[in-house]
Amino acid sequence: MNVEILFAVLTGLPLTILITLTALGIGTLLAIPLLFGLRSTNRTVWFISRCFVDICRGIPPIVWLFVLFFGVSVGSARLSAFAAGVIGLGLVASGYLAEIFRGAVKAVHAGQWEAAHALGFPATSTWSQVIGPQVLRTALPGFTTYAIALLKDSSIVSILGVAEMVFTTSQLARSSDLGIFVYAVAAAVYIGLSVPLGVLSRSLDVKLRKAVA
């Protein structure tokens, strides 16, 4: 019976992982130009980027999902529940990740920029060979922490009817007398996914620090 319950809960796991990875990808892609916007000396570009980041972080994910799912349409066509979910979570992720990346760039010592400039590195080489690797190392813990949080937040998409893990768990709980036990199994699966991510992040952080040392 326990194996059957676990299997039933796990039927929603692939969609949970897909939602998390897609939203994280959207958030990362949007966060990179936002990072440059937040560092721009052009006040208009900075102001637009700042407003976008604050709006993405300030509006709860569930509001984004409802706005995109019920409010965005072209004629009779509208976003699917999955699309609204990943775009909404991706927008929220972009705001948080932009700040994580901005903090990581700010942590790079000013001497690194000066050295790259003194050696005549063009801007692209400065970012890809000097600043980028240091930003990656500094941003990794925060990025992984947010990825774990996003994995859990992906459950919000179930409110739109997307059959991810919480949705399938709720359906099973309603159709059986197992009650809280089903949710305990789902919680154990989330822990089983989150803990290895945390361990991997710490392991990579240690290796990167040793490489720098």
C-alpha cells in the first residue's frame, strides 16, 4: 500500500521538476539583462530595471499566476495553466536572481576590474574570464537556495489545475481515507529532492573556493 501511495504521489514529480527548471531558466535569462540594467549609469535604464525587479519581487506569485492565466488573452486564446505558471514563477525568480547576481558582482574586489582594464581586456573578456567566474562562485549558494525555494513554490501552480505533485497528492487525499499520510509522503519527496541540491551546492562551493585558493 505504501509503495502504491508513493507511486501515486510521484506521478506528478516529472511535471514539478519541469515547472521548476523552466521557471528557473526564465528567471535566469531575465535576471542577466536586469543585472546590467541595475548597474547602468543611465538613470532611465536603471529606474526601469529597478521598478521591474521591485514589482516582480513585490507581487505574490499566486497573483502573477491569476493575472497571467485569467487576464492575458488574445481574442479567445489565452495562456495555458502550465504556461501561466512557469511565466509567473519565472518573473518572480528574475527579480530575486537579479539581486543575487548584483550582490555577487558587488562582492568582486575593485582591484579585479582595475587589473583587467590595465591589461587591456575588452569588456566581453573582462566579464567572461575575470569577473564572471568570481560572480559564479559567489552567487552559487544564493542561486541554489532560491532554486530549492522555487522547487517548493512550484506547488502553487496546482491551484490552476496543473497536475504536478501537490495536485496529484491532493487528488489522492480526497479520493481515499489516508488523509495527512499522503501529504507526509509528498513532504518526504520534497525533502529528498532538496537535501541533495543543498549538498551538491556546498560541495561545489568548497571545490571552487579551493580552486581560487
